[in-house]
Amino acid sequence: MILPSYFKSALAPLRFMLMDRLAVIGLAVLSLIVAMALAAPLLSTHDPRAVNEVEDASVLVRSGDAETGIVWRLENSLGDVAIQAADDDGTGNGIAVGREGTAYRYTVGEGWSGIETPVDADLNGVAMAADGKALAVGSGGTILHLDGEEWQAIEAPAPADLNAVAWLDAGSALIVGSGEEIWRLDLSPSPQVTEIDSPVGRGFPLYAVARDADGTMLAVGDRGLAIRYDPADGSAAMERLGTSRQLNGLHISPSGNALAVGERGTVVSRAGPEARWSEETVAEMRALRSGWVGDDGAAFAVGRNGTIIERAADGEAWQPASSESERHFRAVMAAGENVFALGSDRFVNRLAAPSADHWFGTDHLGRDLYSQNVHGSRIALLVGFLGALLVVLIGTNVGLIAGYFRGRTETVLMRTVDVMYGIPFEPFALILVLLFEPSLTIVILAVSLLTWRTVARLIRSQVLSLRERPFVKAARVAGASDLRIMYLHIFPNVMPLVFLELAIIVGVSIIAEATLSFLGLGPPQSISWGGILHNARLSGAWRTAWWWNLPPGFFIMTTVLSVFFISRSLELIANPRLRARQ
Amino acid sequence: MSRRSYLIRRALQAFVSLFIIATLLFFLFRAGLPDPTTALLAEGLSPEQREMVRRSFGLDQPLWQQYLLFLQNAVQGDFGFSFHYRAPVADIIWERLGNTMVLMLTAITIAYVIGVPLGAWLSWRRGTRADTTGIFVGLMFRSAPMFWTGMIGILVFGVMLGFLPTSGMRTLPYTATGFFDKIFTLDFLWHLALPAMIVALYYLGSPLLIMRNTMLEVYGEDFIEMARAKGLPERRILYNHAARNALLPVVTQLAVTIGLAAGGQVVVEVVFSWPGLGREILNAVRTSDFPLAQASFLVMAAFVITLNLLVDILYSTLDPRVSFK
């Protein structure tokens, strides 16, 4: 008997709202956002806190000159797996190979293009001859020979992981592998691999091989190991390069300048075929993966985390080059005028613009912004609705009690409200959050402790006129208790007003929470729209990364706006005078 | 009750409110920061110096004596020394308050000068597309958080177009001998433009909607009917008869807004690095500079209460129907 009247008053606004177009839009949008908050884990494409890494066939080209400043510029990506090695033919053309059997050809004037290979194995090394023929080696004993347009697979004697290859002469080459394999490959009359005994024989990985000016071959690898192979007598002997660090890359120019690079910024070089190897000082402690040196002594070396260092001539100091800091380079290739740095293994995908994978891009830590925005709706709505409920609960009760009892009760309560009107909201919330550790509870309290003042005033003034109405007097005569009159007779009549205030304060609370989070005082460890903007502002990158700023604010605005639309039509219900003049 | 005794009572109430807020503030800070000088140790203050600071704030005395000391100092306008700036708090606060008010008053003026006539015009065109658009835009800027619109403003006008400065009050370095010397320059106006525009857009909604809604109420009144019957032109009825009578709630709202303006819009001041009171209170609590935080808050509260009092006085003057209860 009592319940239906509650129901009726609860449903009446809804029926009325459906007649107002803006309110319907507001309701629809708000439902969508609530649905988004509820289904956030399903809707988000990534873990919002996870750092995202990507692999990419990245190409950086060196441009500019000493006067304007040299910049290594990122070119269009060639594919989505890393490039592992590259070599040129000495006339400006080149070939690059990468993981999962990918290969690309660089032709002067035409740029990069993909070439099909018959394998899926990772290709680790490539060697190109002046006539355009190429050899590529890779994991699982993969050996490929490119003659014309077609790669021919050559059978290996063992499924070893092969790391590098270099031409010995037009018909033969040397291949080195991770198990200290040193294989000689002869192409004519039919391809044949001969295993050469290593002088060490302890299974140390070899990572690079190059042809020296005198026609011998030099291979380098783990713990500074260097092995020289002399094709004249077929012997292999150890050589000292003066380092015990792992060497990853080796390049020897036609005239005999040599450069080997390795872990922790190791650079050893040899100026000319007769000179001694010497270790060079480089202000770089990250791993170098590949190096290149020219006949004039100009040299480049590349490595992890965007490391590129270069040297103008022999004896000059190595300088770090400006490039982007994320990608991991595996190869450097000087093809004619162009110098390329190629990579990249999995790198942290920082500040990426919106793409098919990351719809709203990524932030400074490589976290997916779309997922963060989707998850952000949870805190906003949680604080918005919990805060508003708390506010309305306190405000309505204070208003009811003050308006119904009048006298001293009213004076005390309303003077309290007056005092609260003297407290500025934002600074109060700030001080509250900062004095007590930021937590979800404190944020909700900060949002709601002051806001109930408006509700209390409004409800009280409504109750003041309601308590004089005949039905209240009738109830009193019938012997109803004060509580019964307040909550069963008067309260249903202020319901529309309560709903209106609830809607307005949901909007206020959402903005308040976003503000606190933006100032870095939101619930810690939580993802919120304000928090995303806080991160953006702190990182400083928001001045360029528009995809970082736009969505969270847009979500806040849309949510609050939809709540305002709803409250506008609730206002018509609460105040019939407004209805008449529409 | 006579108007005079109403006003006296109202003023007394305001004073009591301020007193209660000061008391609340004092105990809130003592609950949250039992020993505020802890932060000083981190700044490399020796224990002896710390003891001195403790004594100057009376922290070595019982709580009720500290409270009395606090009240006594507050009445005398002596807010102590800022831990962070090592300067009298009062000097800092007055300068910051000036900076905040010049920004907020500019913005509020722009918002009301545009919002009030626009609201009146919208009410005249009620139900049309212009009306809907106006309400929508007003509500939209009301719903968009200012730190966001501010960031977008900086992105568009400061970074992309590059013709407006995006932080601070003046181009650095500059020398100014006083507050007015600092603000009466073109350079200052240049810096003021963007933050003032962002705040004005936010405030625009309330005069716009209040004006529009009150105007709609006024249209139903008899004297409008009378004016129509006299054959006055619609425009004259709108601005001379209806608007004048619809201004009261707008004026009230204006005073309330100005009162709250002292608190500044913390976020706007943060986004635009505007050295105002709002940003100062944030910094103060971050650096645990409790004398500064406490005093800033008290000044803001005093401002709000004074302006609220002013609203009531204004109301009783403007609207003779107000009953002095």
C-alpha cells in the first residue's frame, strides 16, 4: 500500500523524461557510459596498466650534414617483424633480412621492396656480392642463395643456428653460427658445405664474419673471441683483438679499415690492414649490435635503445647521433650515399599515435590509452554516484528535519549550512585529501562533505510549505508519528526535487573527482580520466600528443553533459511552473 | 524586524561563521599534521632552529593555548612565516590574491557581459534552434572540466597557432615595482587572454541559463502584457521591461561567483602556471607549508563569507519584497 506510491513517484520522472528529446539523449549516453564502465575489461583491447611493446621492421636514414646537424630520420616501416642484418653490393644497392624469413631489397632510386623467401625461419645474416647475388643464413641451419629473383634453399649439414655469412670470392662464402660452427660454402659445381674445425672448440657462439683485405676471413663472437680463416691452406687460428667482451658486429672496408662492436659499448678498430687492433673509448654503455667503417675511416655503430654513434674519420672521437630513443637496431648499412640503421626488436611503444592496434594511441610509458579511458569511466561513475548518493542522503535528511521540526533544531542545522556556505569547495577538498592520505574514501568524502549544503537548503524550503498542507495536518490528526509523517507523507512529495539534485550532483561529483585526480590527488593506483590528464601534463608530452589529452576530457564532458540534460528535464518535473511556459 | 536590525544580525552571523571556520580549520590541521615542522627537517633545518619555529607557532604549548594564539594572530592579520618561502605569509597571500582576482574578475566580467544579453535574447527566441544551440553550448562549457579546455586552448592557440603565451603573467624576465606596474602592460594582457577566455567560457553558462529562465518567468507577468497592450516594440519590451526585472537572480549569482573566485580555479592556475592563490594553496599543502595553507584558506573563506553577506544586503536593497526573517 505504501510501496506503490514510492514506485509511482520514482517512475513518474522517467515517464516525463521520455517526452523530452534532450533528456532521452542524455539517458542514452549515460547508459552507454554506465555500460562501458561495467564491461570495461571486455571492452578494453589491452591491459590499461601494461607496458606495450611492439616489433617492427624499422628503417632510419641518416640525413643532413655537419652544418645543419645530422638527424637519423625514421622512414616508413617495412613490416612488423624485426630486421636482423643487412649488406650492400658496393654500388648503393642492398639487401636486408629479418625474423620469420623476411627479406627486403634496396634499389638505388627505387627504395625498399619486399622479396619472398621460401622459409619461415629467422634470418640472422646476409651477404651481398657486387653482381647482386646474395646469401642469407638463419636459425635451424637455414641457408638461402639469391640468384636473380629467386631464393634457393641450400641444405645444411646440421640444424645449427647460423648468425652471419660473408663472401670469400664469387663462388664461395664463410658461415658462422651459435655453436662455434665455421662452415665453408662452395656454390659450384653444386652447393656444398664443408665444416671447418675451430681452433677453440668449446662451442662459443660466433656472431659476425667479414672478409679481410688480404683475402682471409675474420669471425668474431662471444668473450672477444676472434678466429681467422685462411682459404689458401684451409686453416683456422685464434687472433687477439684486445677485448674480452662479446662482439656482435664486424665490418672491414675494402682497403682494410676494420671495426668490431659489442656489448656495453665495446668498439675495437684497426686503421688499415697492417695496423694493430685497439679498443676505442665511447661514451655509450649499451650494447652495440652492428658497425660499419669506410675506406676514409668514417664509421657508424648502432645498438639497443636507439643507440647510434658515428665517427667522421679515423682517430676522431665517436659522437652520439640524434635519433629516437626507443627502437633497437640490429644492422647498419651504408649503401652509396645513404646510410641506414635497421631494426627493431620488441621496443616499448611510447607516445604512439592512434593506430589499428592502439585506437587512442599510447602514453609515455607505452600503455594503451583507449583501455585507460574505458577503465577511467569506472572511477568517475563510482565517485559520481556514491558521492551524489551520500550528498543527497545527508542533504535530504537535514532539510527534512530542519523544515519539519522548525525551532531550535532548524536554527542549529541551517546555521551549520550557512557556515558551510563560507567554505570554498576546491581548496577544502585539496586540504582534506592532502591532510589525510589520498584514498577512494577520502576523495568521495572530499567531494560530498560540502556539497550537501545546497540540497539541505532546497529541501528545507520545500518542506516548509509542505508541512502546512492539509494532508500533513490530516495525518497528524490521525495520530501518525513525526517520523511517519516526515518519511511517508512529506518525503514522497520532495522526491522529484531529490532526483533533480541527485542528477546535478552526480555531474558536480564527476568533475570534482576529475579535478582532484588531475591535481594528482585522486585515489592512488587507480585509472581515471582526470588521472590520464594528470599524467599527460606531468610528462610534458601532451603539447604534441593530442591523442593523449582529447579523449579523457571528452568523456568527462559527455558524461556530465548527459547528466545535465537529464537534470534539466527533472527540473521541469520538480517545478511545474517551468513546465507551463515551455 | 526592521531592515537595519536584519542587517546587523546578518553581519554578526557572518562573523560567527568565519570564527567557526577558523576553529574548524585549526583543528583539522592539527588532526592531519600533528607536528607541521616535520617537513622542515627535510629542508635541512637544524633541531635548534626547528625548536625555534615550534616556539614561534606555540607548538610547544597545550592545544588550547595554541588555538588562542592562532586566533589572536589571525585577528591581527599576522599569519606567521611561510616555511617554504621564508617570508611573511601575509605578504605572499595579498600578492597572490591580487593575481587571482585580476584573472577571475576579467573572466567573470566577460562571461556576464556576454551571458546576460545572450540569455535574454535566447529567451526571446525560445523553442527555436538558436535557443537549443545556446543552451547546448552553455551546458557544454559548463560540463567540460576547465583543466581540459585549458589544455586544449594551450594546444591550439599556444602550440599549433603559436600566437598566445601559455604560462605565467608576464614574459620573463621582467621587472615591476608594484602590482599595478605589473598588470598595466600589453604584455600582461597578452598573457591574460587565454586563461581569461577559458574561465569565461566556463562561467558563461550560468548567467546565460539563469537569465533565460528568469526571463521566461517574467514574460508571464502582467506588466509585460501591459507593455504589449501599449503597443511597445518587442525589442523594447525585452530589454527595458523584462530584462530589468529578470536581473535579480543574475546579480545574486554574480556576487556568489565573485565570492568563490578568491579560491580561484585551482586547476586553471595550475594549467596556466598563473601565480594565484589557488595554485599557492596547492603548493603549500604539497610542501607541508602549513602557515601558508591555513592562511590562504582563511582568506578565501573570509572572502566568500563577505560576498555572501553582500549578496544579502544587495538583495534586501534590490528587492523590497524580501522579508527580514
